Amino acid sequence: AWNRDNKVNPLEIYGPPGIHQYLQSVLSLSSTQVSMPIVVYELSDGRPNSNAAGGDPHLPGTGNGNGVRKVHRVHSRVIQPDPQSLEFRRKLIDVINSNRPESKQGLTWYRHRDQSGRRRLARWEGLAWTLDLGLEDVKVTVAPLKHRVDCWGYVVEEAARPGKMDPKACRRMGLPPGPLYAELKKGKPVKCPDGKVVKPEDVLGPTQPGRKVVILGDTCDNRWIAKPAKKADVVVHEATFNDQMADRARIAGHSTAGMAGNFARFVDA
């Protein structure tokens, strides 16, 4: 898309590791020429050199060592996990390797052990990412879902919106309709023509909470996205099997209709 300066805005794509390789392969095999820059943001598990964007020799392009790779007009960048989720994951690993009673509970998807016999988590368990879309009024959180292959869930949340403007109250205070109304909506006080100051709380109704939409991919266990999904207005959740096939659903990494409903109830959707 063209911006106001008559320049092409880049197309930004967010996704798991490998999406840059996939896109580059499709463009190459189809001999497609892109008319705009493309920036691919790949999720990282926080470990050094865990993503191709650090310079994987098996992928097209040349890594520059700083987590950015450019191939023709396609750039690739890495998104690090939220620091809080990295700390949570470290604490969870300590708990499951302790002798505390809670270490025996089903706190994790799997019970892997490394060569030393220490319990470890699946690669993405406990992590979360906040996408920086450059939008002040929209927040997107990503968390992993349990499936046979890597799968993800997204929480799209609007910021709280200003309350409804009361034009009659504005006129009573000496403020005629005009661009100053927009400043009040931004939470800024304004001056009337007679010098009187009008504050946002004088003419605006209660703040309106933003909407929250949760979109989940295939999964049989969505525990790591439950916290950011709380109080969702809409939940999009798969239900591949009916409730009589719950065992088969878990083996296949899918959900039943009842599992989807229980998740929606748990997050107060």
C-alpha cells in the first residue's frame, strides 16, 4: 500500500519459524516478483541462533549475525519472547525438577528428560510474545498450543476507548463543536473561546473497554494462552470431534466441542 509520502509501505507477516523459508520458496518456485518490500517476523524461543534469521546456511540469503536477513525484497526478523514468560518458564522447570508436591501435578504438556535425567519442557511451553504492530490501540499476544506439530493461538485486544461525548454539556460550558472535541477524546483538556478550561471528564461518559478476540489453531491443550484470553468477547476454537471421541481427539491433538466450550467458560468469554 502507498502511504501519504507516495512511498510503498512494506507488507508485514508474523508467524512461527520457517515462514520466511516457506514464503521465499513459494516466490522462487512461482517466479513471482513482489512490488513491495516484505518483512517476515518469526517467533523465537529465546535461545541464541535458534531461528534461521541468524544466518542458517541451509536457507536462502545471507545472515548478518544480528537476527536480520534480507533476500531480494524479503526481510526476516526475529521476535523474542516476553521477558516475563522466559522467567516463568525458568521457574516452571525448577518446579517440575523439585521434590515439591506440585511437581507431581500435570503442570506441563509432556514430561521429557534430557541426557542428564533432568525434566524439561517442550520447546515453546510457557512462552508468550507481544507483537509490535506499530498500532497504539491494538495489542496482539501469541502463545503456543499443544498439537502434533507446532501450533499457535492469537489474542487481539483493542485499547480502552473514550466515553461518548456529550455535545450539550460542551455547549453549556461554552465550547462550540469543532476540532477541540477530538482533543478531549484523546484525554486532553481544552480552552473555550472565553478562556474557560474544559476537562475530558466534564463532557465524556465512562470509558468503554476495548474488544478482545481469541483465535486458536488446532489444539488439544490451550493452557498457555488462557491467561491473555481472559474476558474475551469472541473465541474462535476448533472442535474436530464430538464429546464421545475425547480420547481420539487428544491422541490426534484436536479438541471436542465440549473442550472448546470449557475453554470459553474458563476464560469468561
